Amino acid sequence: MDLKQIVILALQASVLATVFGFGLNTVPADLRYLFRQSGLLVRSLVSVFVVMPVVAVLLVRLFHFQPTVAIALVALAISPVPPLLPRREMKAGADRAYGLGLMALLSLVAIVVAPLALKILALIVEQPLAMAPASIARIVLVMTVVPLGAGMAIRAMRPTLAHSIEKPVALVAKVLLPPAVLALLIVTAPAIWALVLGGGLIAMVVFLIVGLAVGHVMGGPDPHQSIVLALSTATRHPAIALSIATANFPEQRVGAAIVLFTILALLVAIPYLAWQRRHLTTDDLRFMRGGRSKIPTR
């Protein structure tokens, strides 16, 4: 096992611990929340599964990016379920129930929609694209559905245990993530620099900014909900995107492009979150300092 494989395993372990930690704090009512707001539910699905793939195709068609960038954009566009976002959303004062419920919903819908979207995009970009639905389902299940469900099960059956392991699980996620991302950045630095010179950085920043804007508008006037949908629309799951890209174009080294996008997603969101925080009330900020999100009365 080489250094790169070790780094990827550490990154995956951090993601699993993070999602498991979400499960330890999730109750069934959080998952049902989105289904009681049909308008928000439809807007969320359209924003994530329809608008962003269209944006990716337009970018690829209008600008002549190098193949690695084009492949990465298309793969990212149909790879929802950002696993680290609920924590960022909640820290920004987002609706906790909406964030967790949307993550779970996107995970389940992606199992069906991602393979279908792949076939549609193959016709649009005029290139053969395919990946076994079982492969996509396996990634989504292992990285999101199973750890989230396991955390929820422990909370429901052994709440005392859930409370006692919550902090150690969060610590594992926090300790593993920064060095793993830094090491991956160092390993892929030359390829990332080539992408920057080839226009990849501009393409991804445009994709992210459009995603934040679309999600913000589709999320509605409530900032607690618009934060959730903005981040969920702009950000994608790197593991799913990498699997789709390598399955269809094994000769292209798209790993660096996925790493670049993941880092840019963290950076581009900073000014948006700062802007949103200025719209929060004193009561919202009090909830944030207490480590909780303000959840509208339902």
C-alpha cells in the first residue's frame, strides 16, 4: 500500500466518521421534515439533479476545456450527496432538520438518478458514458446511507451510548481530515497546477458560484434553508465523481481535478457563509454559539 492509498483511506475514514456522527444526532423527525414541505422538496431535487448537470454541460459545450476538466465537471454534476456539508451548514445557522433530511434524501435518490443522468449526459456530450448502477449504489450506501443509519439506530436504541461516543467520533473525523486533505494536495500538486493553467480553476469556480446562487434562490427567503440548498447544490461527492470518471475514462487522470474542486468548494463557500451570517438575528447567533441550529417550529 503506497502513500496515496493510505491518504485516501484516511480521507474515507474521516467521511465515514463524520456521517456516522450526524446519525448519532439525527432522529426520524429530521428525515420526515422535508416531506412535509413539498415545494421545498421539489425545488431541492431540481436544483441538485437538474440545474447543475445542465450548467456543467453548458460549460463544457461553450468553452474548450482540456478533457480532464470536462470529464471532471460532468462527473461532479451527477455526484450529489456532499457528506461533510451538514456540519458546515449548521455552523452557519442552517436548518438542522433540513440539512440532515436533504443529505439522506439525496443519497437515496442518487442511487436511481445518477445512472439515468449518466445515460442522458452521454447523448448530450456525444461520448459513451456508463457505470453499473450497482457500483454507484454501493458507494452511496457505504459512504452515506449505512453510517447515517447506524448512527441513528444507536441513538434510538442506546441513547446513552450515542451521547458518550459522539465526541470521540467527531474527534476522529476532525483529526483525520486536515492531514489527509493536505497530503492529497501535496501528492497531486503538479497535476493541479497544470489544471489551473489549463482553465480548470476558472471552470470549477464558475460551477461553484452558479451552484451557490441557484441553491440560494431555490432555497427560498428563509436563510436557514437557503444556506442548506446553496451548499448542497454547489458541492458534490468526490468519491462518486471519481468513480464515475475513472470507470468511463480510465486513461484520464482526473483525481487531481476532483481534489482541486473539493478544495475550491471549501474556499468559495467562505464569503457566501460570511454574507449569510450577517443576515442572522441575535437569537440565531445564540443558537450557533451553543452548537445547535435554530429549527423553525413545525
